[in-house]
Amino acid sequence: MTDQIEVLEQFRTQVVHATERQQPLQIRGGGTKDWYGQSIEGELLNTRGYQGVLAYDPAELVITARCGTRLEDIEELLARHNQMLPFEPPHFGPDATLGGCIAAGLAGPRRSAAGAARDFMLGAVVMNGRGEVLHFGGQVMKNVAGYDVSRLMAGSLGTLGLMLELSVKVLPRPFAETTLQFDTNATDAVRKLNEWAGRPLPITASAWRDGTLALRLAGAEAAVKAARAALGGEAVDVIEAAHFWQGLREQTDAFFTHIEPNAALWRLSLPSITEPLPLPGTQLMEWGGAQRWWITETDAPLVRMAARQAGGHATLFRPGPGNGNLRQAGVFTPLPAPLMKIHRGLKTAFDPAHIFNRGRLYPDF
């Protein structure tokens, strides 16, 4: 405990000195998501030394841990009690931490059924740019004081403050699970997914690529069995299915590992009913059609225009090895002026000198 207090004081000293000098700090846990977002500079503030589970009662379905706690350790602890982080956060490496998981705000295949990382945030302890420790939310669902503020931390990429402790809601693992696959084109896949979404089916993940639609069913054994009978399709081997969904979650699937040097991986967030876009390159659909991965050499403005015309937006997820300059076009879709004004106001309130991960989300932000 004494060691953790000393680490906290080291954080405070580093933050206060950085604010006084107006020098940026680069917050890093396991470093597994350093590539995500805009490039940043600054003195390293390493959170790995601030770790440990502070509270976990399986009956309450809530876990509270320090920011530097390894994500694998948390998931192993939950698994021993047949529980899980419902949004299936990707790790992108064995050193991923809880703080990095929430800061990135990324979710895996279960996102469309369970919700996003922010939906499971109950509370957060955050150090602001003045070195002050602020408490938001709590450790139970009934305690909603400051709840929205703690949810702001999810997806903020560390730009609002240094997350110290996080309370996250967890859920029981499903009793039964099976994966079905169907031979279908992209257009029919979108229509089927939207039709099934309107029915009481235990669908927890979906993905289409190369003429094959995969559907994961999970929940009570009777519900899974009934859904399987109603939907038809071909059952996938359990080990093969687990490997497939894990490959999507961690982007180790072959689709994500073959990006040509001058291409880039884009993530398009679109209305689920959007018909397949006739775009050059290769595509993969997830989340009932709401998330489209697109590998293309198309210029950033054209990618964003295609997404905007379809009613969504595009994020530059990973540029190819010879396409690093593409980040100059911006990783994230520019916000309208009114929204950007709100974002800048929040940034200034939490971080007056703009020292935390400066420029990670947007230039000078």
C-alpha cells in the first residue's frame, strides 16, 4: 500500500511540474495502443506501477482496479467467477492495462449486443492538470452522482486527465454459445441482419466477409438451441469459432494483417441498414452492419465523403507501412464547431495547461 501511495505522489509531482512548465505529458500503460490516434510527444508518464484490484464482489457485478492493472489479470479473475467484461475490449498485446482499455474506448464483436465501454463505466478517480484527485460516480449502479463524467473518460485517449482508479460493471458469462455461418452476398447479409435484429434472438456477434456471414448465439441453453433451429445455417466447430471471434477482437485475423504499403484500414460507423458501399478495396462488416472495416488506397477526403453520404463517419484506424503521412489528414472525423467548442471547454476545465496527451485526439487538443 505504501508503494502505491508513493507512486501516486510521483504522479502528482510530475503533473504539477509539467503544468508549471506547460510541457506535455505522454500517458502510457502497456503501450499496446500507442499507434491509435494522432502522434503525440512529451515526457513519458508510465502508469504500470499503479496497479491492483481494489474491490471485487461477484455478487455485485462490479470490479474496481487501478489504471495500471493488466487487462489479462482482470479477465482471469472474472473468469474464475464465470464473469466477463461484456464489451470484449481488444488487448492488442499482453501488456494491455485497464486504464488503456477505457482510455481507448474500443470494443470487440459483442459491442452491438452488450454496449460500449462507456456504458459499463460506474466510477472513476482522476488526477487533473493541477494535481488534484477527483472522484466521480461510485461502485454501484444506484450511485449515479457524477456518472456521466466518469463515462467521459471512455474514449478520451487520456486527454482529459490521468485515470487512477476505475469501477466497471461486469456480467455473467453465457451458459451456452454457438456460431452459425451462411453463404450469402453482402446485400442479403445486411438485410438478414436487420431482420434478425428485430426478433428476440440471442445474437451476440456478427461478421460478413468474402461471401460468408458468421453469427454468434449466446445465452441460456434453451434460447440458443431454439434460435439455431429457427435460423438454420451451418454450425461452426467450437474451437474454430473461438479462434475466428478472437481474431476479429484482436485484429489478428488475416483480413487485418494484409494491408498494402500504400493502403490504410478505415473503420466506418454507419446506420446498420446501409446497403453495401461499392468502394474499391476489401471490406468486412460487423455489429449487425453498423461497423464496416475497409482497406483501401482511396484518399482520406473521399473515404470521409463516402461515409458522410451514407449517414456515418470514418476513422483512420491503421495506415499501411508506407502511408504514415496519411495521419496528417486526421485520424478522427473533424467535429462541427459547436461540438469542438464543448470538447475544448472540457479539456480546459480538466487540464488547463493542456499537458495530457496533447494532440492525441485533435491538433492542439
